[in-house]
Amino acid sequence: MNGFKKIEEFGNRIAVYAERNYSYFEMLEIADAICGEVGERTLVFCLCSNNKESLFGYVGFIRGGVVPVLLDASIHIDRLRRMINLYKPTYIWASSENQYLLKEMESSFLFGDYTLFRCPTFFQHNLHEQLALLLTTSGSTGSPKFVRLSYENIFKNAESIAKYLDINANDKPITTLPMNYSYGLSIINSHFICGATIILTDASIMKKEFWELCREQRATTFGGVPFVYEMLNRLKFEEFNLPSLKKLTQAGGKLSPILSSKFAKVCNQKRIQFFTMYGQTEATARMTYLPCEKNLDKVGSIGIAIPGGELILQDDNGNKITSPNVVGELIYKGANVSLGYAESLFDLSKKDENNGILRTGDMAYFDQDGYFFICGRIKRMIKVYGNRISLDEVEGLLNERGHDCICAGTDDQMYIYTLKDDCVQIKKIIKEKLNLKGFKIMRIEEIPRNHFGKILYSELPKYE
């Protein structure tokens, strides 16, 4: 099931705007030429930015049965070397100005600002027939671990997303997320299979040129992680005049209930549909969505399973939870659940290890109407003097009361990191509301985050 093999039918419709319009015919001619240069089913590293070169390369490789590994174009050279040693790609599709690749490898094809570099040592990969794509897990920064995705994973998920978001050929999403990130890529996949037009930009939403392009090209939709919505809030999004904007989506982490309510109200006033969603790279992209008409009734909910998916909860003994408001591990079933992980080239021949079932690692409950709510991660649970504490719940409690905090810790020691001089007030809330001992508060200048806006808890300073 390779959905990109069918998109010729969109012919002269505009596929991409990247400084100029590219029709589907033109995009596919370039994409197929890039892939044709590779010539066989093998492994190719793509060092991605939100540009036409990265996008056309990706489309060509998926159409031609070549397996791309999507990496950030700004990847550190030491990490890239390590990845090359572990996976031995045949080619690397990257900026023609990449000094390391220019020095080490021969150029075999050029398009725009990108070169197809041939790696000097050839390795015959044994690729499983279903393997289509490798993506980094959103939490991994230096890890060589990838999620193995099949053609069915990619296009079943794209079809499901297109269905519940009601995507059609008149939609024009503008890129706000990296295409090597599962959420950013899912926006591309779900719109291309519907014949829509992608407005490509690497400009930050903090830049004037982003909003100028948004207006000029009449963008209808964009997606954002919580960090993007925090920035939009600072920019006073409610005062923006963007008449073409019809749809906003949010995923990639939990948006605070305060911001979730605010954007639901602002979008209702502007007649923009606002969808909160939940997913993991391990499930290709999306697993749930909150219907936009439920935004205010179900603030904080991840919603219901996407079309074709199923959610269940399990207790500590592995029994299915059937009553509302009982917390258990969230398990997802669907055709978009990945084949498993890879940590080196020897894992690329592995079969489907998940069989359509994903243990998400998230703790959740459903309400009396069947809407699901995440209340923490299993790995973000600690015991403080015998009491089981969810670090995510403590974060939520403090954020609701206006304290910009994040929490980390181990058993019997919880750390609260704050951006303000509000240690006294935080201490009071924790003691009064949670009656907790064994916590320390530290003021920090900024919250460490990765490219996708996810918090890097491992990089927080340790208390001395």
C-alpha cells in the first residue's frame, strides 16, 4: 500500500509552494529523477529542512521503494558519523554545502541546493519487504534508535487523519514543524494523498516573513506542539487577522488546560476549527483526536481513537478496565502501529514485532462519555515517602496556578524547576495541596527543549 504511487491523478494541481508553485506532475518528475539515480531498493539518509529538495527527495524515495532515514539537516557531525557507521547508507541526500560530505563522498546527482552523495563503502542491506521509512523517536536526541514504519503504517494513518480532519484538495497547510518529525511529516502525507497544496517554509512563527507568507499564500491550516501555542499566545494570536485560516491542530505533548481553553475560545470566535490530538512516532503519528465541537466541554482530553483505531486501558494485573474514571495504562490498536525499533542495520530485516498493538507507556482514564484523559507517564511516576506521585500531575497543578514549572526526580526526591522567583508560593501549594515532603525547588533561566519543543528532562541541572 503505497499512497504516493497514486498521486499522479492530481496532475496540474499545485502540490507545493516553495518560492514558486510546483504542480504534482512537476514534483513527481523531480522526485522520481532523484530516486531513479539511486536505482535500487536500499537505505538513504535524508538530511532534512523544510525545503523543496528534502520534500521531493522524500516523495521520490517512498514512491520508488527506497528506504529513507529522515534526519535533521543540522545534525551534529559526530552523531552523523556514528549513524553512518551503524546503518551504512548507500547514499546521503543533503545540502550541497555540507563540508563533511563534500570532503568524504562523491556527488552523483544535483537538484536545487541538494546533492545525492554516494557513500564510499557499499553494503548490501537486507531490508524487510514492508519497511518504508525510519524516523527518530521524538524523545531521542543522540540515540541511534529509530522507529521502523511500513507503507501501510504511513498511508493508513494519513487516510485516517484526512478523514477526521476532513482534508480536501482546497486545503493549504503551511509548515510550522520539521518534516523529519512524525507530526510534521503526517501533515505532509495526509494532505498529499488528498491533492492539497503544501506551503513550504523554514521560517519560525516568531518571524514576520512567516505571517506574510501565510497571508500571501492564503494558508488554511497549520499544526503546532505546545511550545508553538505558547509562542502564539505571547504573540497575541487573538489579534491576528488571517481570514484564510480554517483549521489549527495541536499534538506533540499536552497543552496546559488554560491555553487549551483559550485557543478553543479564540478559534470559536474566529470560526477556526481547533483540534487537539495525541500520538507517538511508534504509531506513525496520530492515535486520537478531540472533535473540535468538544473543545470546551472536554478541556484537557486527548479525545477518542482515530478512525480505524481502538483504545483500551489495562490495570497493573493486565486486566481490561471497563469503568470510567479508573486509571490504567493506555494501549492502542491499529494499522498505524509501527513494526518496531531499529538500533543498527541488522534490525532492518526484522518482521513486525508489534502486530498492531502499542503499549503507550501513558497512564490514562476515560470519562462517562468515553473521552480519554492522560494523567502521566509510567516512567514519570516516583514514590515519595511511600506515596506514588505523578510528576506530570504536579506540573499540571502548579501550571494551573500560574507557576511556569517542570518537575523531575527519583524515589524520595522530587525536584521542581521554576523560571520565576516564586519558590515560597510553590512550596506553600505543594505542602497545602499535596502534603508532600522530600522536594527541592530550583530557579533556572530556561527550560531545555529539543527541536520539536519537547522538554529534555535529562538536561536539567542537578541539585547540589
